[in-house]
Amino acid sequence: MAQVKAASGDHWSSRIAFLFAAVGSSVGLGNFWRFPYEAGANGGSAFVLLYVVAVLLLGAPILMAELFVGRRGGGSAIGSIARVAKESGASPIVASFWTLAGWCGIVASFCVLSFYGVIAGWIIAYIVTFLTGALKGASPETVAALFEALLANPGRMAFFQALFMGMTVLIIARGLKGGIETAVDILMPTFFIMLIGITIAVCWIGDAGAAAEFLLTPDFSKITPDVVAAAVGQAFFSIGLGSAIMYAYGAYMTKDLNIPRSGAIIIASDTFVAMIAGFAIFPLVFAFGLDPAGGPGLLFVTLPIAFAQMPFGMVLGAVFFFLALFAALTSAISLLEAMTALGAEHGHNNRPAISIGTGLVCYILGIGSVLSFNVLKDFHPLGFLPLFEGQGVLDMLDTLTSRILMPLSGFITALFAGWAVTREAAKDELSFLSPWGFQVWRFLVRFIAPTALFIVILHGLTN
């Protein structure tokens, strides 16, 4: 069966360029902000174990599915699914149903980028704080007060959010080769060098043994349905599945790129960075007697308390938050690209205008997250639902995307790739897999992934 003609004329200039971009999209705040606090709040090693299982059994097959549907369809998530569905013989009505996976992903990208920009703005604010030495020798109370003061100042948060969103839009406006590839070619090697350096320093100064026990010694008694749901949500959030990213990046892949091998590298890199991020944080948490279950404030309160009390803490703190900023930026550009690709696909070829307009909408939506910590701190938009009880705008968007939209997109993608796409088309796109490997992928994507995701979504909606 012939491959559908690509809607986009752009392609990655090399395999390395694609891998840098794809790994960069998955390595982000999901690793540095979300993974540590989710692990700390959900039993440490129990969460890590379930996270790894979710990545292997759900993340890997769905990642390959999104990449090959994107490459075969040659457009945005929605456009690619529609083309491949048509190629596979689906009626217009049925094809429209399958595009729900793309629509869920696009909405998830909007929601995630809106609050992503806010948190990345906090990171920029902390870089300034460490570079000026404002936290040197500060007491835990002073550090906590600094973060509270930032959250209470919507103007300051909105400024740093705008700064981050401006950088993201500038990169996407320059296109695939001049923007995304140029950015990741610089950011990703620098990121990994800094990551290894800061982790070695932290493990040397902190309690690496306690961190290893917390993250790597299984405690099966802490496994609960909530921990399972959190691990699956984290796997999707961290890798970038269910957010239309990998469809868009897949559309730029040439036929000679090995999707299974690329998927394995992306999965391995993301998991490696998540674990290393744990070892860049928890040794300090345990060495200074801090709470590993510090929640979302783990990165912005608990960790700075440790940096404030150690020699060269201001330097290490600045390096760490620069590291987090690089990770956030590579993920943000992939989120914005997923949405920009949709606009370009509908005949709007002015990429700068599309990226500016989309970025502006995300920024405006993000103001709701900014205000959820001050002016609207008592406003709980979906508080009447048990899943969102007591949650402000930012927490609500985080829960909505990681617990519902992304798993739902992945669920529909698994059904589409496993049951609607013809076996011949799937085998053609995954030709680098051995016959046995293809059978394993097909079994996972047809049975294991949709069943597990259905249970996770149902649990999220009923608890």
C-alpha cells in the first residue's frame, strides 16, 4: 500500500536533528518539576516502578504509533489521522471519530503550554535570584517567603511568563531548520553536560544513598490505584504522548528513519533524565532533612532551602535552574509546533503569524494560572467534580491534561493504530521491526494499552 503524500514539504535535516528535537520535547518540566514531586508524593520507589512499567507497556507502543501515523499522514495530528484513516478505507464519519485523538492532543497542548509558561517563568525568576545571591545563607522561612511573594505578585509572574513565551514563539516562527533544529542543536548537548555535572555535585554533597533507597528500593505496599493513575499520567506527560507533538514531529521524518529505534532512544532518554533528575534533587532533600513529599513546591522551596545552606549554593542553584529552563524550552517549542502545524495545514502558510497568534492565546489562557495563586486563589472552576475538588486553574489544567486528555488521546490512538490502520500500512511504517517485534507491538497497542488506559481514565473520572 502506498504511503500517503506528505502535506508538509519540510523534513528533518538528519537523524540526529530529529532525535535531539524529539528527546528535547520529552525532556522537560515533566522530568524536573513534575516527576520528583509525583515520586515524593506517591511512595518513591513504588511510583518509579509503575512509571517504568507504564513507559514500556503503554508509552513505547503508542509513541511508535503516533510517529508512524504522523509520518504516513504527513501533517498535524488531526490531518495525519484523517489521511491515514481514509487510506485504510474508513468512511468520512468514522475518520472524523478517529481524529478525536488529534483534537484531544491539540487541546492538551494548549492547556499544558498555558501553565507550562507560568512555571517556566518561575524558573527564570529563580535564575535571577540565584545570580544575584539573594538566597545566600537564607533560612527556610526566608526561602519559603520568597516563593510566596512571587506567587502573590501576578504582574511579576506574568512578566516572566511573557519572557518565556516570547522565546518559544521566536524559535517556532523561524521554522523547522532555522528555528527548532538550531535551538535543539545548542540546547540539548549543553543540557546533558550540565545535567551530569550538577548530578555528580549534588550526589557528592548530599545523601545519595538515601536517595537511591527512596527511588530504587521497591515498596509494593504503597501501590494503590491512585499511584497507578499518577504513574500513567506522568508517563504520558513526560514523554509528550497524547499531546499531538509526536504526530507533528513524525510528519517531518523521512522514510529511512527507523521509528522503533528512534522511539527506544526517546523513551530511554526520557526515563534516564527523569531518574537523574531524582538524583539531582533527593540527595539534597535527605541530606538537609527536608520533606520528599513537598508537592509542586519541591523544586521552588525545598530545593532552594538546600542550596541556600551549602557552599557554592548560589552557583549550583543557578546552574540547576538554567538546566530546568533549557528542558522547559525544548518541550515548549514542541507543544507550540504541534499547534502551529495545524494552522499551517489549513492553508495559512504564514508561520510567524500562526506561532505568534497561538502563543498569544496560550499566554492569555496562562494568566488564569497566574491569578490562581492570588486574585483567584479561592476560585475552583471544576471544584464540583471530585477529581478537581479544591483545585485552582493551574492544578485543574494539570489534572485535566495528565489524567484525562492525554490518556484519552492515547486510548483512541491505540485503537486506531491497532484496529483501524491496515496491518500492511503499519508493517510498512514499522519495517525495521522483526516479525516477532511487530507482533509484540501489535498485541500491546491492540489489547494492553487501550485496556489499561480505559481503566486509568475511568478511575480518574470516578475518584
